[in-house]
Amino acid sequence: MTLQECYAAMGGNYEDVIGRLRSERLVQKFVLKFLADGSYSLLCQSLEEKNYEEAFRAAHTIKGVCQNLSINKLQASSSRLCESLRNGYTPESDALAEEVRADYAQTVAAIQAFQKESAG
């Protein structure tokens, strides 16, 4: 799997991120670092604990990281969740959190597949 195929698999925009970071090596470095980012774990924990202020911050961080890396699908869903949590819990927050979970899983699976193939 190429980095470009990884971007297609996770719903990202490869051309956009290359235009921003100017180097495939740099994009690869940051995409692989995405796997170690703790924001998603913090989001899940905060939602479980009903700490919506912290959940908002975690969703905001995910949104920003995804925006910088042009991971568009997860950026869009985390942005919607972020806005729904901006002033605390809203009834739509649960459904939006599920959408983020699905998009995050898709993103991580694509990056892990890329990582496995590029290491082998």
C-alpha cells in the first residue's frame, strides 16, 4: 500500500497534504505519529465519564490534527462532534460520537495497513 492508497482508504486528501507539507517523507512521519496520539482515547474516556468539556477539547484536537494532515473524513465527523459539545452535551452528541468512532477505526486500519506494508 502506498501512502496515496492509505489516504484513499481513510477518506483523506493526499494531494492537499503533499501541497501543505511538501514531502512524502514528512507526511508519512506525521501520519504514523497519528497512531500514538492519545486524543481519541481521551475523547472516549471523557464521554464515558460524561466530562463533556474535556470531550470537547479532545474532539477539537482530533479535528485539528486531521485538518493539518488532510484526513478529511475523520476531520469532518470530529468537527461535527466538536460543535455539538461546544456548550456541553446535546442529544445528537451520541450519534456523532459513533460516527467519529467508525471514522477513527477506518483511519487507524488504513494507517496500520500502510505501516505494515511499508515496514515489510
